[in-house]
Amino acid sequence: MTIKSTLKLSLVAMAVMSTAQAAGVGGDDLPPARPGQCFTKAFYPAKYATTTERVLATEATEKVQVIPAKYGWTTQKIKVSDGTQRTITVPATYKTVYERVLAVPATKTWRTSLRTNAPEASSTLMNAARSAGMPIDSAMPRTCFYECYAPAKYQKITEKVLASEASERVVAVPAKYRTVTKRILVSEGTEKLVTSPAQYKTVRERVLVSPARTEWKKTKCQDRGCNQSEVVCLVEIPPVYKTVTKKVVAKPAATRKVTTPPVYKTVQVQELVQPASSKTIPVPATYKTITKTQKVANGQYGWTNNPSSCAGAISTGYAAGDASGSAMGSGAGSANGAAGAGAGSRLSASARPTGNKICLTETPAKYNKVAKRVVATPARTKVVTTPPQYKTIRIKKLISPASERRIPVPATYKTVTKRRMVADGYAKWVQVVCKHNMSRVTISRVQTALKNAGYYHGPIDGVWGEASKAATRAYQKAKGLPVAGLSVATMQSLGL
């Protein structure tokens, strides 16, 4: 039994559609149909025509050409001058002056002595002196403060004791400097007049290639009794633009004043990058079993501004052995029960200098002497008068004055291709193979026919999948058939 016979027999199984049902499916434009036939809307695309349009690429402009003046010579006896005057330019004179430029600023630094190359005082010493009430912040240069120590009182005991307590070693870190370059004006600039040619720039412009329009586009719908579900809808297509570039005048030809920049001299100056500092290195404690004198009163540290006497030095308030008592203090701390004097109290007469001191040193500023060339007398002019004179001379006459000629530069154009619609797309009902008639045998025959025609490359499996649908659409487009699933016209074209 052929496919045509199968299609005829399928009419018996189909329910008869009434006129009202036909109107509900597709409206009044449905073609006359018999029971068992299926239809779908096929889309016929719009037709377009390609046109070209000439658009402006570069605006018309002009360029300036300078025509020099022309002169001619003639000989005649004339009165040269009636007591003419001549202006003579007297150039400016210059002189060299010297200017002091700060190279290194003055600094104040607390050091371990008044020597300018002495190490800087550690923060531990500074804090200890400040806690004793020394006027650190208001001190004048060359002021020194001295650390004193009043020894502790002991009694004899035998036990394992600290041989040398943990301490710190202060290491000075020198300051770091860098050399920078400074520019000093040594000669002022000049001016002159020059001709500047016209300048151009490239701009981009959007050109309408295809206006907005409406087209019938295929979309999806629910299964309505046929073997595929494509319908068409009227959609809006936005306009299409093309961006073109053109050259326009950015700045017309003109004359401009050119300034010669001033002349500067480069001077090397040393600047402080990182000030001198100090760092402490911890020294661990050691122990041994000895007979020692037990402390009954802590030693005390204090500070004074009198280098010859520690009696009456002001206490820091820390006993010897406290973490913040002194940079060089040693001995048992307050843990052994011995008490120390409070901050601000005076040390006993047994106090002696520890050798630690801080001194405020001042490093004067350093200056460089820089030579600078300045105007001594400005440039001027003077008038020299000459008596009347008669003689035969050659006279240079002006034939034509200097002028300028503006040469027009024509605009340039480029061709832009545009696409416009000449015929609207439309949709039309076409007959298709109904879903219940799409048996595996029928689909296999369609696949075989499409494969023989060179459009289907999948297996002959009787399954109406995406490969079979795509091959059918490609065949319909190539043969000029409406793209509407497996239509009867397609079956007839395939010889089925």
C-alpha cells in the first residue's frame, strides 16, 4: 500500500470538522478541506532590494598658502632723506648674582653626648628621663641630662641566684639621605609668530540602512492535530543602522604665537629620607648558685641636669630590675619585696652616675651657593638722526605685497549600501501530513528520499527527530516549497 493510499484511508478515522471549528483554528482564510486533512500556516518571507547612497565622508575645507612679496630694482637720482632718523637697538646686559639654596635643613636630635656624630639616644633613655620630670620637650640645644643610680641595700644569704639579669644592648642606626634634583631659572623665554596648518579629525555618524518594519516570523504553538507545531506571527523588526566615518575640520589654518621656554639650571640637593634611630638587642639572663647579699631595699634610678652630683637626682619611680627602670639597670626587681621611691622623689646621697646621658644637639642647616644670570640693564632702542642726502641709488620697489591664498579642499564622499523591503512577507495555509499518519514506515521512506536527495545524513530509524525536520526544511528551501513541516507538496516533490 502506497503513502497516497494510506492518506486516503486516514480520512475515515478523522472526525469531521464543522465550520465553527474551522473558524476557531484559522479564521476565514482556511482553504476548503476534507475530513482527515491537516493544515498549517506557511510563511513566505518579505522581499528586499539593495540600494546604494552617497554620503559625506570629509567636509569641504581650505588650506592657506603664503605668497611672499615681490620687489623690483630701479636707478634714479633722488633725495635720500630729509634728515632721517634711524632706530638702533641696544641689547640687554646681564650680570651674575649668587643665591643661597637650602640643601639640608637644620635638625635637633637627642644623642648620647654633645658630639654631632654620637649615637642617637634610645627611646628607653628618653622615656626614663621624661618619667623623672626632665623638661625634654622644652630643652634648649646643648642641654644634657644624666642618669644616676642609688644602689640597693643587701644582706648575706646563700642560694641560687641570678648571675646576670636579662638586659638590652643599644645599636645606633644611622640616618639615610637621598640626592634630589631641583631646577632654577637662569634665562627667561622668548616669543615668535608661526603659521599653523589646518587640523582635521575623524568623526563617526550613524546612517539608516534599513527602516523599521513588520514581518511574519515562525514561532511555536501547541499541537493542533498536525505533525508539527510551527505557526507565524507578525513581529516588529527594528531599524538597521551603519556607522560611517568622515573627516571634518577640527581647527582651521591660522597663525599662532610660539613661546620659547625659559632655561633652567639643575642643582643636586641632599634630602633626609629616614632619620637616625637605634635598636635594642636583648641579652639573656644567666644563673649560678652563690652566696649573695639579699636585697632589702631596691636600687633606684633617677635623672639630673648636674653632671658633677647625683645627690638629690629626681627618681623615675622605677626600682632597679623593673622593665622600664633603666636601659642598663640590673639586679633583683621588686619581686623580692624591697620597695623603691616614688616618681619625683629625690635619690639618696649614695647615688652615683651610671654613665648614661642624653644631650640635645643641633645640626645647622646647610646651603648651596648657586650662580644665577639676571638682567643688569634691559634691552632698549635709541634714535640716530642723519642729515639730508642726495645721490643716485638703486631703489628696491614693492611690486606686489605679501599675501595669502586660500585653496579650497573639496569634500569627499563614500558609498553606503542600504537594504529596503519591496514586498511584505505573508502567511498561507498549506496541507501537511497529519500526526496519526506519521508511522515509522512513512517516516523511514521520507528519510530515505531525503537522503537520496542529499539532505538527510542520519540513520533510517523511522523517528521524526530534529535531524529529519532540519533536512525537510533544507529541502523545502532549496525547492522553493513553503517551509511548513512535512507538507503534502513536499511528499509529492519527493515522489512519495
